[in-house]
Amino acid sequence: MQSTILRVENLQVTLSVKKILRDISLEITAGEQWAVSGEAGTGKTVLAHTLAGHHHFQGLLDLPDIEGAAWENDVVVVDLQHRFRDLQNQTNFYYQQRYNAFDSEATRTVFEDLADFPENPNGWFSKKELLEIFHITELLDEPLIQLSNGENKRLQILKAILNRHRLLILDEPFTGLDITGRQILNDTLSAVSRAGQALLFFTSRSYFPDCFNRFASLQEGHLLIKEKKEASRSQSEISLSIRQKELPAALHFSYPDFQYAVRMQHVQVQYGDKCILKDINWAVENGACWSLSGPNGAGKSTLLSLITADNPQAYANDIILFDRKRGTGESIWEIKQKIGYLSPEPQLYFDPAATAFSAIASGLFDTIGLFRLLNRQQEQNVWDWLSYLDCTGAAHQLLTSLPAGLQRLILLATGK
């Protein structure tokens, strides 16, 4: 008879007077690897964190033969977003820090971050073998703050494995990974699954790693068990007709005419002996629409940081932004006024106390966070954006409490 790893019966969770999860029942036994799909906002992240003991709930949540006090040592969530600490054990990083060579030295390296973990954590693999499986060996000398999204995802999962957690919960681990990164993570999860690590996978997509053999979907707070992988496909994968809406008149904007939004000649970015960008020649003319692709770690974020005025190495390069050479007396804010920027990374640097309203309002001043009072017209502009996005009901909710998809929508309105 297979042993039970986790038992859930009639689980209910209410947050801010809103019922998120309703009568969730699930039993995970040894050898089962569960994948749970669901559209954005259906409660996947809330369920993941509830199972890890982070939310108050009604119903039964049980790890057989495990004392309640040890729960946090046996169940862990690897979140969509990741945070880390500097050498002073602080988390107060600023967004541009990863592009500043001096400031990046304030963070630990991957080797230092893993130094205290045991060499033989669970009897499956040695620490050295896990470093190879996770493709981390070649990153040991890298500062944490300079890891790509895919590299950081693998590191966070590796640390959870090294901590010997009984159940590892993964919340959207494939978001932001390129084809190679997805394959590496797929192979990695298969390896640790075969060794006996129990996994619970949450996703809004129809892609499931090879190692998963049990499937369910979360719909309107209810968990529906599926018989096979294809049946658990998220509704978000189905083509929907998009309702076109006109922007409110107050939200229309225009800029003076220009020939080049961006023009780079022989651009190079280097940190120590590591060359990130080499001999980049690129021009974005007025009216052009570019798609920039490349694998995780190829330097896409670094290239964009030269455009958004976040990288100090822009001053050492031949870069023109909106027909003006970079470093000829313009301020950072003059550049940012002309550029809207949406990325998962700035999301990490907002004040945890920021509401959806204040996050959008910060876009009026091209800052990450609101640090001044609004006049009446500015307040109306924020409400117009909330209405346009159908998000007025979330105005005074904490940004971090909203579903990841809704957070991204809110940040789209900031113009970051």
C-alpha cells in the first residue's frame, strides 16, 4: 500500500472577505506527481501557499506522521517571483543595481549562496551531482543579482531540493524560460522525480513536464480531478474574441517627431572579464516595430537597460535615444518619460505595501513606487486606467495580493 504524502479535505480559504477556494479535496500518495492547471485568478497561488501553511483555512490539511511544527520543513513553495538577500542579509535592492558593477558585488555569489547546504542532502544525489543536473556548476562564481530568469529559477528549485523538503510545490516555474531553459527544467524535474522527490506543479498553460502523471484543474475555486493530461488543458489556451476599447480622451498622448528612437553603434557591455554585449549595431526608426529574441542569459535585459537609462555603461557607448546622443546633458527622467517598459523584474522592487492604485499612479512620475501626492487630474487619470482595464475593484488591494496575471495588467498601465 502506497503511503500518503499529503491529504486535503474540504479545504476553504477566504481572503479579504472574498472566498478564493471552495471545498478542495486531494490526496497525494508516494509515486504520484500532480499538475494543477487553471486560468489566471482562479486561486492557484493561494492554494499553493495554503498547502505550504501560509494562509488560514477551514477544513483538513494533513501530512501523515509529521508533527505540525515541522510543516514548514516538509512543504515548500518555489514562487513565480524570487527574492534573495545581500551580504548584510538585507533585501532592499534597487532595480538598476544588477547593471552597476560595483553594487552587484554587494550580493553573494551562487557558490556562497549554496555553501551551507549539505554535500549529501537526501541519499539520491550528491550536492555535486545536483549542481550538474541543474546546470548550476558553470554559474558558481556569478553574483545572484546578475543571474537570468531561467538561471535563478533553477537555483531556487535546487535549494528546495537541497533542503530535503517532503513536498516541493512549483508555481508557474516555466514562465519566462526559453526553449532550452524549459527542456533543462523538464529533464531536471524528471531526474529528481525518479529519485523520489514529490512534486506539485501549478500552471496556467497546457504544457506539463514529462514526469507528471496525475492531473487536475482549478475552476472558480473548485478543484476538478482529470483522468488524463489532455483533459486538464487550461481555458486560457483557447482563442477568445477580444473586445476593442477606446482609450479615455485624457489618456491619449503624443511626442515630438524624431527619426530614431534608438541607434547604437559598436556597443559593448562588459563586467570584469565577462563580456555581455559585443559590437552591437542597431537602429529603431520612427514607426518601426521590433521583436528581440534570444535564450535566457543572452543579454536581452542588459541591452534593454541601455535604452531605458538603467545601465551606467550607456555613457561609455555610442547610443542615440530619440535623436539625442546619450550623455549630452539629458536626465534619466527625460528618457523615461518617452519609454514605457513592462517586465517581470520591476515587479519585485515595488513597495510590498503598494496598492494597485498607487502602482499605476507611480507611472505618472516614472518611478517604481509612489512618493508624492496626486492632484485631482492625476487621480482621475489613474481611475480612468483602472476603469479601462476593468480593475476598479482592485484599486485598493495590495499589488502583491493580486493574481500574477492581474499584477502584470496593472503594471502595464504604469508605463514602466
